[in-house]
Amino acid sequence: MVGAYVRAKTADLGGTRRRAEEIEGLETFDLEREGMFGVVVEGPSIDAVHDVIEGRLTRLEGVLGVFPVSLEIDDPSVPTGAVKGTPGGVS
Amino acid sequence: MRSTRREFMKTAAVSAVVAATSGGAVAETVLRPEPIRWVKSVCRFCGTGCGVMLGVRDGRFVALRGDAKHPTTKGLVCAKSLFLPKIVQAKDRLKVPQIRKNGVLKDASWDEAMELVASKFAESIQKHGPDSVAFYGSGQAMSEESYLANRLFKGGIGTNNVEGNPRLCMASAVGGYVTTFGKDEPMGSYDDIDHAKVFFLVGSNTAECHPVIFDRILATKQARKDVLVIVLDPRRSPIAEIADVMLDPKPGFDLPVFHSMAHVIIKENLHDPDFIAKHCQFKIVKDGKPVNVSFDDYVKFLEGFTPRKAELQSGVPADQIVEAARLFAKGPTMSFWTMGLNQRSRGVWANNLMHNLHLITGQIGKPGMTPFSLTGQPNACGGVRDTGSLCHILPYGRSVKKAKHREEMEKLWGAKPGTIPPKPGLNTIEMFRALARDEIKAMLILTTNPGQSLPNASVYRDAMGKPRPGKPFICVIDAYPTRTTELADVVLPAAMWSEKTGVFGMSERRYQLHPKIIDAPGESRSDFDVLLDFATRLEEKGVVPKGYIGGKFKTTDDIWEEMREASRDTAYDFRGITRERLRNERGVRWPAPTPNHPGTSRRFVKGEDPILDAGPYADNTLKPGEIKFYAAPKFRATVWLRPPLGPSEPPDDEYPFVLSTGRVLEHWHTGTMTMRARELRRSYPECFCEINPKDAKRLGIKNGSRVKITSRRGTAWAKARLIAGPREGMIFVPFCWEDDPSLINRVTIDAYDPGSKQPEFKICAVKLEKA
């Protein structure tokens, strides 16, 4: 889950936000700042969330920039044990 | 009230965003899952120095969020930072020492590895002298680590062969600051962003390389309609989207643009004669020596750079130069630049000319008015530049050439008088050239990846790794396998930043502590521990005086005390930045000579800079707000009359394109860290080459097809990306991918600036073909 804010062209902030809300897994919320709105993006994996932000949201018409603020990793697959060895070899 | 974990997370995410965008006012309302402990720290990536909160659960680093209470970055971080928990836990972290045996790296014990490293260094020093060994460090090591390595090599072993990768990114900025103002490091701070009305962004892809700074600029522009942005860059990077004036010179021919802007400013009487009369001097180099000239001489010199003449030299339309000059002079103007100005064979001069514009308009030392060099690494400033961990300098503004400075450091370090040589050691390129000639016999490489990041890389890869009789011994300390560890004789596994406690010093002179929050994996150790071990073994072998380092320092806290003392009576004085303050506060900007000093937003300004209040530079005749360039000769900053020379290797008939290299938003430098987050790797799975569509059409290159890029030094391959970013005749390739075909630094040139010794990564001549 990623929390981010979006800077958008002020003239069409409402339109940009509506287009953003059409993206699945994305919710918007108000921010008390001109030219900005907040988003929370959820997905089954970080890959999916990343695709939403980088692949769709940042490319929306009117979006100047997407600035992630928080990322929660709830991924039990992240390894913690020791891994031995390393690739080597002379070039 | 009960809620699900998902709701908790969502509330936390929303709260973090609200906090970040409202100056942290509601940060305390964040609801957190109970098991998580949040620890204040600083980001591991670029020199912006974003405050971060690291989330720990069950001994694992599982979450990261921007620190809403951070005074300058206010909760913002970029995508790279958010993936740090995954990067730290990458599956292929190095966990045990390795020694090359019969051409293959084999696991070894720490004792066996360290004994081999120490023996090789000792043998070389005893047989060939101290200058037969070298240290190549990093703007990513902690300040305490760089300081310790510098102390060991210069004051213990007795060689100035101490370098670091900031030579590749920041050296020209250092040269610019020192030759113009007398001392390194910016005089302004991020505070100035909020006061500026004009931003002059030069050779800086701020949107991708310093996104949090870019956001602050964007916020200022959104909030105040009279804020304007001038961009000077031969490539239209994403910042061009917000440019009100876009100047795109022929690559390497921007010096005439700076001079021409100065010409317009003076011709139209937009300069500040009082400031110039009080605070500036003018110099030109004649017969290899700087000579003082008058303001009138400068005006005459600038006649060679009328907008029309500059247009002929640079390709920038004259009317745009005039417009940019008028806006700059109107101000308040804050200038930012990075590698586009620094990675040049005339990088110092380009920096000087940037400063010239601020000096002749008096736009310095006042809110919103400052030249500001952004840094690419988290600790190039605090760790390498400030601690003097380059071949020609000593800690906190001292020079190896000055006997007084050498004596001061020898005394503080307890070194034998005369140990520090008066001659600068080898700069980075010359150090690796000496390695190729087998004159450097042993090298310690720490937290950096020269096997991928050096220009003309094939030559230096061979120098490090090609088997041959008498091949120099290479020890690499790193947390991950890289294109450099594969060349090493010994690889030592390093702790990552979250696994050790130390200080990073970022672009605006803010020193910040990052605490250890988790244990390092396997047998990994901090670079600090490894350096202590190394020093002790060298003492036992008789090549470093007994007790010089061994037994003196147990933790990084211990050496910080000495570092603070080393800053006494210097322009850096940070004796007031105690360890306790660093633990409690969100960093402090030096100078801060006393424990109750809040830190300095603007240097050289009476009432703000404490260096003007007490100590060797004090001047109590000044009124609050008055400026004094106390480190400059006669207290006057220098306006330089620099010739408008172009790049070392301009394009020609055989190699008709200019290659420029750089970064992308999701990847950082050689990708050692960011490529280990699958999500970031996926965003740019392979290397690409930006080509202007007009050039592509002429060469029959289609979007997505493979192209071959060849220079006089080597070849690389990449996927074509047709975009009107680079101007015609120019291509752009990021250097983040490690695979052989994409290794673009096999193509780049190792020509370097004669002043800063920084290589010209940004410009070399290539030919481009369909692969």
C-alpha cells in the first residue's frame, strides 16, 4: 500500500482527479493545498502498485508529478536467512 | 475502536500524506500497527538528505516513510527510498569474506581475509614505499569511515593516495566554490527555495535525480504565480516541462551563454555596482597564473560575448539569452546545478561563471538568492569533501600543500611530524592509471563500484582484474556483488546504512545521524569496524606506528569527538554538533560552534553565520545582514574571466554524435541498490538510448530497436528511445545497468578537468548505428 500526493495542473484539478479515480485500486482524498490531491494505492503486490503509479497515474493528462510518501511492505516472502556465496570471476 | 490491519495501514498512509503536505501538523495522529518501532534516520540515496522514519518489526526492517517532522524535506521521499527495506534484504547480499583462489572467489574467515589484506599492503609499503598503496572511497560511506580511512592513509601510512567517487561527481563544484569564494560548500540552503522568484536550473535533471527538491520548486511555482524557471541544458529532461525559458546549448558550449548573460546584465545596467565594489575582485589567468584585472577589463572581455556572438558559439538564440539574463537579474534568483556542469573538462570554469552571475547582481547571502550545487550522493559533502578525503586536501578546509595544515592534523592525529606528504597524491583517474601500470601495488576500494562507474571503463577494469604477473592486489568492501567485486582479490561483506550508526552530511551542510536499527546479515561488518581491524593489523606489521589508531576508537561516537575538534578554528566549525544533538534533532547545519547554536542557514552573513562572531574569522565591525567572504583573499569573491573553451572531444566526421550519460528516476548510479528492488528494475528493465527523432529518421532507427554506440574507446548497445529530449546530434544513455552490452562507461572519455580532475562524463564523440 502506497500513500502519495499528486501535483496537477491547477486549471483542471477536478478533471485530473476524476480520471485518477477511474484507476482500479486507487482512492483519492482531499488535501488542503492548491493543485494537489492525495492517493492511496493498494494492490496484491508491490509490483502491481508500482504499475498503477508509474504506468498509469503519472501518465494521466494534467498530472505534473506523483510523490509517494509512505510504503507499507507486508511481504512474508522477504528473506531473512543467510545466503552464501556470490557471483565471481575475472572479467 | 477495533479496525483491521488493512484499515490501520490505510489510515497511516493517508495520515502520512496529509502530514507531508501540511508541514507535519498532523503527524502525531498516525496510527501504527503495534509491533512496529519507528526510528528517525536519513535516506541512503542522493544528497538531498531526506528525513525518513524506518519501521522495524521482529528485528526486520519492514517499512519506511518520509519523516513529516524533518525541517527541510517535511515527509517527502522518492520511489527509490521507499524500496530501501527490500533493497537492504536483497537475497544476494554479501555475507562472508571471500578470497580469490585459482581465479575463483572462495568463502573465507574474517581473520584469513584481513590478514591477507594487511600483509599485501604491508609488503607493498615496505618494498615500494607508502605511495605504492591507495584508498578509493565513497560519498556513501559514513563520515566517520571516510575520516578514519583518511587518517590512516595520510597520517599513519604516509601517502596522500586517498580518493573517492566524489571526484567523479562533485569535484568541479568544489573547485568552483574554492576558486570563487575561498572555501568549499554552498553558502545558502534549501530555505532559499521558499524565497526565490527565479530558479536557474543548469545541467540538472532535478525532477528525476532530486525529486524532493524538484517538488519544493514546483510547490513554490504553484503557490506563487510570479515564480519563473530558466533551464539551461542541451537535453530536455522532465524539468523542461516547467521551464519558462529553455536554453539548449550545443553540448559543452554553454560557457559563452553565461558570459553573454553577464554582458546583457551589465549593458542594461541590471548589475549591482555597490556589491561589486565592496565584495568582488576580477581575475584572469595569464601565462598560467591568475592576474587581477579591473571591472572595466571584465566589461571589455564580455564584449566578446554579445548575445549574437554567443548564439554563434552556443547555438542558443540571442533573444533567449537576453530574456534569461533579464529574469536572472530581476530575481531573487536561486541557481541549482549538478553533473551537467561538473562532469566536464571545463567544469570548474563553468561553476565560476555561474557564481559570476550571482556576484555581479549581488544575489548572494540574501533570502532566495544563492548559487547552490546539488549533490548526487548522501555523504559526498559531509563524508568526503568536508573530511578532506581526497588526494589534495585535509579535514575541514585544509590543504596538504600547507605546512601549517599538515602540522595541525599531525598533532591532532598523534602522527609522527612530517608523515603527511606535502605533495597531493594521485587523483582518481591517475590513481587507476598507475594501477594499470602496476605502480600502485595494493588498493582498498570501499562502498563504490569503479568497475562500472569509471569512464573508459575497459582500461580500468583490466587494471583491477586482468590476471598478469605482478597484478596489483585489490580489496573491495561492499554489501552486494558488483562489477567491481568480480575483479577483486578479496571481497569483504559490508553492513548497510541501516545496520550501523554514523553521520551523513548532505547538500545544504546538514549533518544527520542514521542509527543502527537492525543487525547486518551473516558475517557482514561495518566499514568502520573493518578499517579499525585493518589499521590495527598494519600497526602490528610495523608500517603504521603502534597505537596510532588501534585502541583509540571503539565506536563511531568516539571518532566523532575528534572530528568535531578538528573543525575548531575552521570555517566548518561544528563543535556544537554533539552526538546527543544528532540523536535528538533532525540534523544541524554547520557551522554550529556551540551546543546551543541552531545551525546556519546562510554563510558569510553577519547575524546568521557564527564564524563572523567568534574565532579567527570574527568581525564585529559588521552590521547584521552584512556580507563578508571571510575565506577569500582580501575577503573578496572572484569574478573570473574564463575563456569559452569547449569539450575535450567534440564530434567529428567519424564520430558525429555527442554522448551524454546520466540517471533515471527509479535508478541510482550503477544500480547496485535499486536494481535489487524488482519493482524498480521492472520500471526500466534494460538500458536505453535517447535519440532525437530527426536523427533517428536520418539513420533509419526505429523506436525500440537496438542501437550500437561506439567511441574511440569502446562500444555499448542499448534500446532506442526516440524522444525530442536530446538536441539533434546528441544522445543520452543512463549508466545504471551492469550487464556487459549496456556498460556505457566503456564508451565514455577519461579526459578530465585540469583543475578539479573530474572526468568529462557528459560529453564525448560517438557514432550511432542500428545494431
